[in-house]
Amino acid sequence: MNRTLLTLSAALMAMGGSALAASPCPPGFAQLQNSDTCVRISGRVRAETIVGSSRSRTSDSVTSHASGRIQMDVRKQTEYGPLRAVIAVDGIGR
């Protein structure tokens, strides 16, 4: 039983290691199906609210801001060397 489990574990590790080594993509990228093109989609969102008050309630203020960014990074190895395309879109709301 232990010998079978050990053999099965070793086979699974060997298969997993070869699958990882075969990928041409850097860490954080996904390989497109049936292609050697690598893609990473990333982004961020930031929101803030500032509440200000004074001694008089009539002059209290609330201000809020939001911003975001989405970025797509595409990489492909060509016969002329590496090709990289980056598209980034920023948005700001007030």
C-alpha cells in the first residue's frame, strides 16, 4: 500500500513538473490555448471619502473620489525576438 502510494505520488509530481516547465509564460501570465502567446490582465480600484466638520453643522462637508485602472499585458516570442503589447486604461470619478 505505501509503495503504491509513493509510486503514484512520484508519478504525479513528475507530470506536474513537466507541465510547468513546458509553459513559455512568465509567472503571473496565462498561456492562450493552442498558442505560445501569454496574457496577464490586472487592475486596481481606489476609493476614498473625506468627511469634514466644523463647529456649525451647516458647513459640514463630505467629499468622495474613486479611481481605477485596468491593464492587459500580452507577450509572444517571434522569430525577431520578444514582442510585448501593453494596454492600460485609467478612470477617475469625482
